[in-house]
Amino acid sequence: MPANNSILRSYGAVPYSHMKPPKTMDRLDTWKILVVDDEPEVHHLTEIVLEEFQFEGRGLALLAAYSGEEAKEMVRSHPDIALILLDVVMETDEAGLDVVRYVRESLKNHIVQIVLRTGQAGQAPHQEIISQYEINDYHSKVELTAARMITIVTASLRAYRLSLALLKLNDALREELDERKRAQAEIHRLTQFQESVIDSADIWLHVMTETGQMALWNKAAMTISGYMKAEVADEGALWRKIFRHDGHLPDQESVWAEFSSHDHELFDREVPVLCKNGEVRAIIWNSRRLYDHSGDPMGMIFLGRDVTEQKMLERQFRQAQKMEAVGRMAGGIAHDFNNLLTVIRGYCELSLIRLNEQNSLYLKLKQIDRAAEKGENLTRKLLSFSRNHVVTPSVIPLNKLIREMAEMIGRLVPKNIELVTRPADAEVFILADPGQMEQVIMNLVINAMDAMKEGGRLCMETFSITINEEAGVHGNGLAPGEYASLSISDTGVGMDEKTLDRLFEPFFTTKEKGKGTGLGLSTVYGIVKQVNGAIKVTSEPFKGARFDLYFPRIDIRRKIDEQF
Ligand code: ADP
Ligand code: MG
């Protein structure tokens, strides 16, 4: 298309609103130049000078404005104007500069080139304005020859093209930056997702790099060990704190040998850890070496399952089984033994009838009978422990029971022992054999008195308690539910770990020969178990002992309702 066709001939009388350039004006093969001047003559001259002008093979499209306000409207509706040839003084002395401010500040258009044209040299703007508003050049109209104008337009279009290219590059860069930010946000989101998955697992998980740095330390590792990741940041700290060579913990070499044998894979190997609070926990480990795509080792992953509670329950279970076996055996022996005693006492009685009391054999036989009688008492205890005893359960109000027992015991306890009862606010009921319950209390009270030879306080207490899921599982092996508790505590010599471990075994006693039978607590155990109760013992050497007995609580009102 010839260049002169693309020149807009729309000066003079044509009002601005009709001057909207035809569609062809928006085409890319022309450079848009806005001529702003209140003198039609200037437009005319400019048009003549630039009629044949081309830059880089493209002609010009001249837009015309006759005032500052018109010019603003033009720039706003044509963001692709490359150059403004701008008169300074029009409707006001500063109309041209107003246009400049509007273009640069309000429209934020920094690529359109601006060349000021002044009527006289004195109207030239100050240097600060020229640099502040990125003005390319200014000339007085008088000295503006055609050749000079062409040079100015050429230079300005070159500058415009460069700015445009830079702007496009900038846009491309910003887009790339945005894309990168989006990708980073996505990676962040994925990482968080992974972390939350890893943290929600109930398994200890940590990863050690080849150089011995802690790369991953999940929430379970933190909860079980009590250490934050920063506290075990490297392998040295881990060994020093968690796999410490200390008494019951295996030493570092042997543990490490375990970990690093089997080609760095470890399956279901138990290695205890030392927690921050001093507790030792049993952990079953699986570990394996991690490799990258090219087969180079990256580190080791360790998965640990905390089996401390499980092991404790297993131990309790084994203990219970042992007790049951011992009980059954004791029961069997007691039964046979009781028969033998019956025979012995029978013959004693028969012989005693025949003898008169002055006979020297009479007293001896009496001694045999008495010993046999004691034996019978012993076997009775054994039998009740082994559950061969016939029991007749009835509803027992615990508060009433401890009040009655306190009255009876009151006569027995020495002066240096204070006897206290603390009944629950409301009466609590259980289902048990009253005679057996009395025996339970007696056995516990006797032990407490034995433990307080130097005096102290003996307390009998009752209360209601609800065992919830949590306490049921981790506490004392009781199923969740409503319980009545009877506690007997003393301020005596207390017990060490070893005694606590064997306390309920039949014939276990720490008392001197002839003093203890070791059957008191095993009997208590048998009776409480028989009514689906449980026993919790708390004691430390020299700090007294507390026996909490739990019995299923009877809702007495419901029982009565059921009967009627
Ligand atoms: P015995 O009283 O005949 O020794 P028990 O079965 O009643 O047998 O008690 C076993 C052991 O438990 C006792 O020898 C004693 O070491 C310990 N023991 C029981 N109750 C207490 C207590 N209240 N304070 C301290 N030690 C106790
Ligand atoms: Mg005893």
C-alpha cells in the first residue's frame, strides 16, 4: 500500500468526534503519529513534510488534535500511538505539559515518544520536566525545517520500536516469572501435603542422609522421643541422645552393626530408645538404604513401631496366666491336703475322747489337732484364692462396709496408727461375697499395719469412678465402664520395684519366717478377680503404699426396678 494513502486527512473543520480513524488505521503496517497543535496550518505543514515518509518499510498514520483535552482523549483511545508531536501553548500556557503529565502519570504510557514544539524559544520547558516526563526533544517551530523534522521522527520511531521490544520482553519475562511462582506454589503445596501425610502416620519415621544429616523427622518421632528435629540434627546427636550406650540400652557398636548389616536393610528388629524424659521405649525397627535414579545411595530411612504398651500388656497377660496356673495347682493340692487334715483331725478327736486330760499324750494330741486346724485355715485361704471356694454374692454398700470394718479394726490398731475413713458422698454398691470382702479388707489392713511398725496413718476410702476408653486400654486393664473403688493406703515402709513385681504371687513374702505366709495378697487378688474387679498398686520405698480396688458398680435403683 502506498504510504500517502495511509495519511489521515482530517484536519480543519472536521469535528474531533468524527475524526475517529477508519479501521485501516489500526493496522500494523503504519506508525501512528499524533500531531497536537491549535493551528491548522501546522497540521497541514506536518502532513506535507511527512507525506512520503517511511520507516522500516512502513508508512505513517497521522492523527490530529487541536487542544490538550482532545490530545488526551486521542492517546487514551489509541494506546499504539508511537509519537506525539506536541505544541506547548494551546488553550492554556501549559496545555502541552498537561498532556505530557496525563500520558506518563495517569495513563502510565512510557513508550510513546514525545517531542515538544514551541512557538518561541522562551516557551521551552525546564530541564527537570524534560527528564522527569521522558520527553525526547523540543524545538521551536521557527527553526524546524522539513529535513530536521524527518530526522526527529525517524529517531523517535527508532526509540519507540526499541521501547516496544523491551516492553514485550519485559512482559514475557514477567509471564515466565509468574509461571515460576505458580510452579513454586504448587511444589510448596505438594510438599505440605506430603508432610501432612507423613506426620499423620503413627509410625516413627526418620531419614538420614549419606553425610549423616537428619533429612526428615516426623511428628511421631517427635512425640515418642520428645526431641525436636533440631535437637537430633545429625547422626552424632541421634546416637548420643536416643541410642545412648547406657545400662539396659545396647551399645552403639552392636546397634549400628545391626542397622548396617543385611545390606543396610533391617526387618522387625527391636532396639529400645531413650526418650527425652528419661523413659526407655521399645521400638521395632525397619530400615533400608535409599538410592537415587542413577543408583547412588542417598541415605537411610528408618521406620519404628512403638510396642512399649503392647509388651507391657503381654507381660501382664503372661503374669496372669502364671497366676492362674499356680492358683489351680494350689487349689488342687489344698483340696487333697484338706482331706488329709480332716483324717488327721478326725483321728485326733477320736483319740482325745478316749484320753483323759491328765494323760501326758492328751496335750500332745491337742497340739497336733491345733496344728492341723491351722493347716485347715491355710488350705481354706488357698481354696478361696484358687476359686474353689463357694461364694454367695450379694449387694454390698461399700461405705457401710468400711465403717463397720473401721469399728472392728479400731480395736486392733496400735495407738501410734491413726485410722481414717473417707466414704464417698453417695453410697456405692458392688456385688460380692460379704465374707470375702471382709477378708480382703482385713488382709490389706494387716499388711498396712505390718508396714507401719513405727506408726503412721491408715486410710480407707471409697469412691465412684468412670473408666473411659483411654484409661481402660492404657491403665489397669479394666474395660471402660462405671466402677466403685475401695482404697486402702498407708504411710509405711512402701515397696521397691522387685516387690511390686511379685506382690500377688502366692507364698511371696518379704517377712521373716513364721510372720508372713505370702498368701494375703494372692487371696485378695483371687477374690477381686472373681468379681471382675482389678487392683492398682502405687508405692515407692519409704513412701507408703496405696491399694486401689475397682469393682463393677451396681446401680442399686435399677436393680430394685428390675425386681418389681
Ligand atoms: P505376707 O503379708 O504374708 O507377707 P502378702 O501376700 O500379704 O503376704 O504380702 C506380700 C508382700 O507384699 C509382703 O511380704 C510385703 O513385702 C508386701 N506388702 C504387702 N502390703 C504392703 C504394704 N502395705 N506396704 C509394704 N509392703 C507391703
Ligand atoms: Mg499379708
